Amino acid sequence: MAIGVTTPNLERLLGIMARLRDPQHGCEWDCAQTFSTIAPYTIEEVYEVDDAIARDDMPALKEELGDLLLQVVFHARMAEELGLFSFDHVAAAISDKMEARHPHVFGNESDEGQSREDRWESAKAAEREAKGAQSALDGVARSLPGLMRAEKLQTRAARQGFDWPDADGAAAKVFEEIDELREASSEDERMEEAGDLLFAVVNLVRKSGVAPEDALRAANAKFERRFRGMEARAQGQFAMLSLDQQEALWQEVKQSER
């Protein structure tokens, strides 16, 4: 299917953002924004892209990708106004990075039998070293969702040999953390031990060969589906049922899915 030339539309979008940010003739709200105030919208748009993909809604995906592109343009415009870089610099930087990370495609190097993940991680590690990285954990974004960041930190540490030899050790650590959470006597202790428990569970799931984020999303979807099923069976009276009656409905819904 012919899509057509996209450059004029990209230039149009860049021009729209420049006009919106114009101090004399632009939009007051757009002019008032900064990197920090726009960042939450950027994160939201990423999740909306992910949601459209999960729903297999291609018209929505097209729209959400446009919203996400707007965020890139917005940040690049603010940077350009500060004399830092422009959208063209952003596009050039990612182009250079992708070519450098695929020397077996854009250069003369062979893949030397490496997996895609090994090649990618080796290239990223070289980039971090070139930027003066002091630790194997450098570059793991602090703003990542906690579950995702925990997995990335553990994976980085594992590449340095700091990892349980098998899932049994990780499982034992989970039980240890459960006991410590039970024994915690203050709010600060409970906070710390709860974090340790969640971190240990992520480690166990990772060692079991399962992506923690994917597993939790699937569990969320299952719970939501079953809870809605209970509500439907209760015909608007769910909150008025006893816990035993609600549990009976839960079991009914579970049986209906088998």
C-alpha cells in the first residue's frame, strides 16, 4: 500500500509546534511548558501506544503514534529554543546509533554467531563505556516503573555474575522476605521489607524465565475479566453480597473459563 511522502507532513508538524511556542502569536499554555511539565504527558502517550497495540486497534495506534511524535517534536522544539539541539539533531543521533548497533547490517562486520540480544547488549555496553559509565548499572533510567526497573537492575547485575545459580535460591529469598515483612514493627520497616519482598519476587519470576511485567499484566487482565464476570452474575448487587457469596461467584467464573 502506498503511503506517500511523509516529509511535507513532518515539516508541517514542526511548523505547527514552532507557531504554538511563538511568544507573540503562539498558545499561552504551550509557551508555558518545560521539559519537566511535558514529561508526564510523554509517558502517558507511550502507555496509550502500548494499549492500542494490546487491543490490536490499528486506527488507534496510528493516532497514538502521532500523539507520541508530537511529544518528541515538543521536547525538541524547547531544546532548540535553548540552543541545545533541534529535531534534526535528534533524528541524526538515533540514526547514527542504530547504524552503530547493527554493524552486521550497515557495515562489514559479521555477527560472529552472536544472538541478537548479545549483539545489542554489547553495543549498548560500549556506548555506556564511551560516555564514561562507572557501573554496570549506569543507564538504567530512574523514572522507569518499579517492576521494570527492578528486572533491568537484576539483569545487569546477572551479566556481571551476581545472580542465583538457579530459581531455588531466588525462591528461598522470597520466603525470607515474607518472614521479615511479617516481623516488621514500624511503618518504615514495613516499607523497606515490602520493597525487598517485591524485588525478590521479581527476581524469582525472572529466574523462572518469565518477564515480570508481562506476567503481572496477564494477571491484571485475568483478575479484571473475572471480577467483571462476578459483577455480571450478581446483576448489580455484588457489593451487597457476603464475602462467602462473592467467593462462590469467583469460583463459578473460574470454572466457566475452563
